[in-house]
Amino acid sequence: MAQHKKLNVLIAERNPLVISALRDMISRDERFAFVEGVQSGDAFIKAVAAAEPAFDVAIVAWKLSDMDASEVLTELQRRQLTARMVIFSNDHDVGILKQCVRLGVQGFCYQFDDPCILFDTLLAVANGRICIPYIDVAKINETPLSRLTTRELELLGVLADGWTNLQIATRTGISENTVKYHLKNLYDKLGVRNRAMAVALYASERKRGPQPGPR
């Protein structure tokens, strides 16, 4: 029987211990060959940009030493570079998965999945398929902010700018109690408990990229 060529795997992960563990697992599987380990997104992008990439598929951690995988995917798109890659996340936040899918990732695995799931995903992606955990595609563009009205987005924006309840009341012509009422409704809609959490969520969602228009 003819022996199939091994698939060369590059690993991008900020923790050298994780690189070592993945390298060990890959070396024990006759379908794969480890070719390189990098710790930064910049190094990974340079590997992709090489005239003849030395890898068939890459395992890319969600968090690298200098950027996260969404920034890597965005930069690859900006440079019109392509690579077959599997995002390897230790965070079960479905928002991360949605974001990666919106950015065109071909594969996605969680670090707590069984290793066979990672290997099956690598094989699928290396062979031109998309392999991600189940997600309701109808809600792929849904984020906490996408559920807000235009007025609620404006209110969240001034909170992020540091406006106090009194400033909001004075500049909108409503009472402070009414402001508090609107803020409570806003927090309930976002699933947060206070102003600090709302502002943190707002900053996080804006960092992830453009949001769908408010309703």
C-alpha cells in the first residue's frame, strides 16, 4: 500500500509548554509532522507570507504573545494572504467562535476537547473543508450590542465616555430617576450588573469589529 505524505503542521501558541505538548502528540500520529512552533502573531503572519509556506495546516491559539487570532485573521485578509488554519481556544465564549467564523476561519477547536477532535479538524481543514463546533448560523452576526436600539447604543456610548447620571439627565432633559430606569433596562438587556461591566462589554465588542446596525 502506498504511504501517504504526512501533513506538515505549524503551531502558533504563546506558551512554549503547550507547543511542546502539541508537538509530542503530533509526533505520535503518523498522519502529521511538526515543522515549526511560533509564539507571536507577527511570526505566524511572516510564515504565511513566505513564498513557499513550509506547512499544510496550522494550529493557532486564540491568544498569542502580541495579538489574538481575530487580529491575525484580519491582518491576513488585509494583506490578501491565505492559510489553512485551526483556531485553538481555551475560552468557551461562543462570541469568539462567532467572530472567527465571520472572519472566515476554516477550523475551530477547544483546548479541552479530546485530541482526536483536533486531529480530525486538522485533516478536514488540510483537505479544504470547514470544520467548526455547532453554531446557529442564523445568529452568527448576533452580539449583545446588536440587540440594542439606536437610543440604547447612544446611552451606552456616553457611559463609555464617562458621563455621570446627572450629566446625562441635564443634556437630555430628563430626570436622574428616569436615567436610572433606562440604565437598569440597558443592563438587563446586556446581561450585566453595573456601569463598569456595561462599559467593559462595550469596549470589548467594539474591539471585535463593526457591529450590525441597531434596530
